Amino acid sequence: MHKESSTAPGSTPPVQKTDWFVDFKDVWLAYNALLLAENHFAVEAIDLQIKKGEFIAIVGPSGCGKSTFMKLATGLQKPSMGTINIDGQPVTGPLKISGMAFQAPSLLPWRTTLSNVLLPLEIVEPFRSQFKAKRKEFEERARSLLQKVGLGGYEDKFPWQLSGGMQQRASICRALIHEPKMLLLDEPFGALDAFTREELWCILRDLWTEQQFNVILVTHDLRESVFLADTVYVMSKSPGRFVVRREIDLPRPRELEITYTKEFGDIVHELRSHIGAVRTGTTVKAS
């Protein structure tokens, strides 16, 4: 609840900052003017409010607009209609407060693990201009992150010397090295085997618990979404819109054992039924 504040006659009232860290208001996107003229949208009527430090997951059928939403959330794509505010500021271009990791780790093959993780600090301001002077400090930050994800001792290895799971851990460290306020993950564990995937769930859980950055996770894995997220959103077929919002009221911290419980399974099955309804065009209601 906001307290009312008094202002002198004729003065400008103070600007009220939003309580939401991420705030999408009636956002629509068509990828070009022709599609806009034809009312052909990739996503439509996106209303989404996320609290500071919240972990959300987005699920839905292929082609529903999940990756398009990520482009909007990072400022890589501007909406055709509607407004997006993140961290109290309108999004007008690529965000410096965010980090990203994708299904393909995309590590540079000629750089070591350590130098791959340091890459954002070498190319993004204000770190770029400080890099030479603060290199030792930045390297210690990178080594600490690598240690936390189980890559201590692999700092001088090249990507071809790492397993797929190790490369993805390094990719997550690279996304977090500049200490972003928001981490965006687009199917980051989709190419990994089940055991490695679950191990990385726990690593991400621990990093988020420690640092409390915002996370937006796009995934096809319903178990992954329920295990990691505070809230799961289901997107409709294209044009994508959010048709279900499901709060995950499982206690934290969550251990892998919870994924074998009936309570966990019931939530996964509920979400699966919503996905099935989306695919068949059945009417769904937000829970």
C-alpha cells in the first residue's frame, strides 16, 4: 500500500515508481510494417508483472512466441504496441542489466573457460574501460563463479576439452559475470542428458537463492519449470499470449526428491493438460 504524500499547490507531484521489476502492459508485436497492417502478430495482449527477485518460467508449444517474448524482455525487439518497463525504466534498447544463456553454450573455441567467462567484461561498458585496471579483480570474480558451478580446476581448459554440461555451466557463469539484475534463459538445458540437466537445475537454484536476481526461463520441460520457478506461465499458439498463470506453492529450498512426490506430479500433470488444451484449441482458463 502506498502512502499519500502532500505537495505544495502548483508543484509537480512526485513520480510513483512501480512495485514491479518487470511490467508488460498490453504488448503486441508484429515483425514488420506489412504484418502489422495485416494484423498478423507474433505475440499479442501480453500483460505481465514480475516482482523483484522472482523466478518465472514460460512454457508452451513450439512456435508460440516464447523466444519472441525473450527478445522483448531484453530490449532486442521493440513492441508494435504497448509498453515495457524493467527496473523502473522504459525499455528502449538492449538492456545492460540482463544476462542471457541459450541451449547452445556458444563458447569461443580459441578461448579458455576463464577467458570465455570474462568476455562480457571485455566488451560491455562500463566494464570494458575498467578491464585492464581491474583484470585481477574480474578474474577472481570469474574463478569464484566457476568454483560455485563445479568448474574449479577447469579455468584453463578449452571448450573442446569440456563436456556439454560443463560448457553450459561456463555459459551460465558468462551470463552472470557482470552481476546482472535479471537472467534470461532460453532452453538452457534442453540438449543435455537427464542427469546432467537435474544437476544444473540445482546449480541454478543455488545461484538464484544466493543472489536473488530475477530469472525468466523459457523451457519445454514442465518438470524443470515446476522445480525451479515461483510462477509458471503457459503461452497459447501463435499469436502467443499468456493463457494460464500457475503459482508454484512448493516450499523452498527444493531438493530433487520433491520431483517424485504426488504434489509435484499433480502440478506437472495440470500444466500438461493446459498445454494439451492449447494445442487442440480448447478453451483454457487461468488458474
